Amino acid sequence: QVQLVESGGGLVQAGGSLRLSCAASGRTFSTYAMGWFRQAPGKEREFVARIHWSGGFTYYAESVKGRFTISGDNAKNMVNLQMNSLKPEDTAVYYCAAGAGSRDVRSYDYWGQGTQVTVSS
């Protein structure tokens, strides 16, 4: 039983920053990785970033590399996504996920409810 709750979304102007947080809870919690995905209206849910707990390795989509930073604390069951230099193209609902860990949505077993990020021009 795992529950994920995202927070930190909002409305910002292009070039601004936001920090998303995801808190995981449950009677038992064991995953290889946690990641962030996003989905814009009419689009497929796409991979943004993930972190693997075993070695702390991080991976990013090319579209966000250099602008976004994922971090986490496995002991606290938390993961964050620092988003800088935001662009209108970043507008989407952002989802936190936990699972085996890859860029494929099917490799994640648990998902949060999502948090809206809107970047104005």
C-alpha cells in the first residue's frame, strides 16, 4: 500500500521557477526508483526525470536537462523536482510515480494525483 501526493504546482511566468515535491507514504514502501512525468492536454504522458535509490543516479528528458533537477531522500520517502527557466512548453499536469524505474510509464506501479504547472508567455 503506497500513496503519493504531489505539491508545489502553480502559475508562473516564462523564465520563472517552481519546486515540486512528492511525499510517499504507506504501511510498507519499497521501490527501485521514483520519477516525474507530465501530461499536457491531448498529449501522451511523458517522462521528465527519475532517480534510482540504489546509487542516487538521475536521468532526464532531453527537453528539461540543464533546467530541471530531481532530488530525493529515500529515508524520508520524498522526491523533489526543481524547475528553473520554465518555458510555456513545460505547461502540464506533473505526476510523481514510484516503481521499477524507466522512461516508460508502464514500469511504475504507483502514481500521485498530479499537480498543475502553468507557464505563461
